[in-house]
Amino acid sequence: MARPIGWLSLGLVALLGGGCIEYLEPGELGQFRYLGDYVAEETFLFTRPVADRNGAVYAIMGDRDLAQTEATVGYPAGGGWRGRCAVHQNVDRGLHGWLDTEVDRGWYWSGDALVELDGLNSDCRQILSRDPNSQTQLAFKAVIPRVKWTPSRRTLVALVKAPSDPVPFQVVVDLDIRRYTRFEEFIPRNADNVVSLGTGREDATEAGFMVVRYEVDGDEGADPDVRVEARFLNADAEVTDIVPISGLDAFEEDAMTGYMQIGEHGWAAGVLNDGTVLTFDRNSFRHITDTGPLEPVGVHLWEDTAWVVGMANGRPSIAAVGANGNLDGPVVWAASERLAGALRTNVVIQDDRFTPIRTLSWANPEAPFGEFPLVVPNSPWQYAIDTSLMMIAGPTYSSGGQSFVSLAVGPVGLSYP
């Protein structure tokens, strides 16, 4: 299918389908646009950009270990970037990343906060920061990164908890009226210290799954019984399947490096922060501690296949999650290497933040996360068929004793493996 070059939305691709369009090959750069200048923190994670159906692009900066987030909206070519949304909640948790986008807005999860960024006017607001009835502060302990859209409403499924709640609740959040419309109490009701290790989406159920860790009091004088489970939920926030998982008792909240992914074989996969890989379906699980030469970073989903991505022997490599939940042998990720090669030159950047629009040339820009492009925890956003969005880091400078880095976002041709 056609792969547009430059700054085109999916809708614009469809409109131009009958004309002459240039195409991006795997590893080829499209037209990049100047995003802005940001503090050059070594621990800052410049996570995947995403786009809505109107063509607006959303970029976010933060880190799993940094209680600070900043998001912005880029409008179609010539529209510039607007808004710097810094909504975050909880100093003990960092950025999880973008959850999903729809026609004209995007949602992200940072700390315990669920946040909406409006793609039309760049306004941002926290959703359900307080319980509508008790007015006590709500914490989003887990959010499934999928928005279900119908003509009447947009919803997602989450695990929320107020300070007075003995256990959290699985809720359906109506994103338009910013209230929850259904809720289910976490079972067992005597659970304590319920945390999420990670979450993932499943389009077939219009919801997804989460891996939770909790404690249940044991016999008198005994230590609590620690349980870890993978739980599949439907769009009504009901648990449909539970898979007990052993060997993960020592892992703490947000142990997954990014969102988990589920492939066509029905096996979900996630990379834990010790570099091991967890896979599970609705009946069993695998905790893969020996990944051979592959040093996993995260899991990507592309064309219904879940890929564990990372580095092997100094080269970007990926391994498919097979039909039995194990990993296939890692292979070199050629598209990532080609993108790295494409960055070792002068890259033309369009600066449309102000008028008149300027064209800049950045010498040897870098991927702002890791050594090779797109070897990142979260799956690249599918901007068009075989096309994703990527952020690059250009010139750096110092001001007032602080280092800053210039960032740009643009489309790239992509293929797996």
C-alpha cells in the first residue's frame, strides 16, 4: 500500500490516493519538523510521538523514574506546535506514555494521572482527578492503553483507587463526560498493596489486560501471601480470565519497561526491568530469563506480530513471540540500522513554529533514546502503512548553566524484521 513521504495524516493519504505520491522505503526519513528546545536530561525519555485522525501530532517527554511530564501538539504542515501540558500526579511514579488517540485528541498516563490533550486547541486537563461523589483524590493505578470509540462516547478501562478504598476498582471511564460509568471491585476483597506491573491493549476485546501483584494475609504470624496474576478484561471492566504467575513476587509497581503487546497467536509479552521477558495467554505463562544474545528493551506490535526488540552483539535486533509463547531466534533489525545510517548526514528540518517558515540543516542528529532509532520500550505509532513517527535530537546548547537540546519529529519508513 502507498507510503506517503512528508507530513501527511492518514486522512490526507486517502484523499491523495488517486494522485502521484512519493513513498518511504524502510529506513528512509520523511520531512521532519522542529518541535522545540528542551532540557537535556540524561534520564529524560523522549517517548514515541503519536497522531490523531485529523493529522495533529502529539509529542511527550518524561521518564518512568522522573515525576515530570511535558506534552505538546503539532498541527499539520505550517501550523506549528502549541501547548506545553505538564499534568502529572504522584512523585513516586513517572511517565507511562501515550494511551491512544482519536479524531481530535490524545490521552496519556503519567504517574497516577489520566490526562487529555485536545488536538484542536491544545488545551489539556486531568480526567477524574477526584471521585465525583466523595471528592477524594483518585489514583489511576493501571490504565489499559486502548480507547473504545462509538458515535455516542469514548471510553477506556482502568484500575482506580481512592485513599480510603481497601482495594481498587476496575472502572469504565467515559472520556467525554469525564466520569466512570461502570465499576467492579477488585477481587479478592481482602487483597492488600495492589499494584500493576504493566498493562496492554487487545483490539479483539476492545479492552486489554494487566499484570497485577497483591498480598493476602496468611495464617496468624505468617508473612502475607504474595500473588501475581495476568488479568484479561473486557470493555465493561469485567475480568474474563486470570492466569496465576509464579516467580515474579519480588517485582514492584511499573516493572514493565513499556506497554505489553499481544500478537496474532494470543500470547501477550512484556519486558521486565531486569531484562527478562514475560509471555502469557489465557491459560499459561512463560518467564523467559535466558534471551540468548538479545538484550531486550521492550515489545512492539507490527502487523499482528509481537516483537521483542533490543540489542544483540552491538546491533539492533528483534525476536518474534512464537505460537507457543517462546521467542524465536533474534535477527538484525535492518530498518533501525538504515535509519541510523540516514541520520549520519545532514537532515533537513522544517521550522514552522513561527512565520516565515524556515528550513534548517542538522548535521548528524541522533535518536534521543538509545544508540539506534526506535529501539525503545513502547511500540512505534503506525502513522500510515509501513510508516511510523520518530523523534530526533539535534543541536545542543547551554544557557544559565543548563543544557538544552533541539528536537524534531517526522515520519520514517519502517518494516519488521
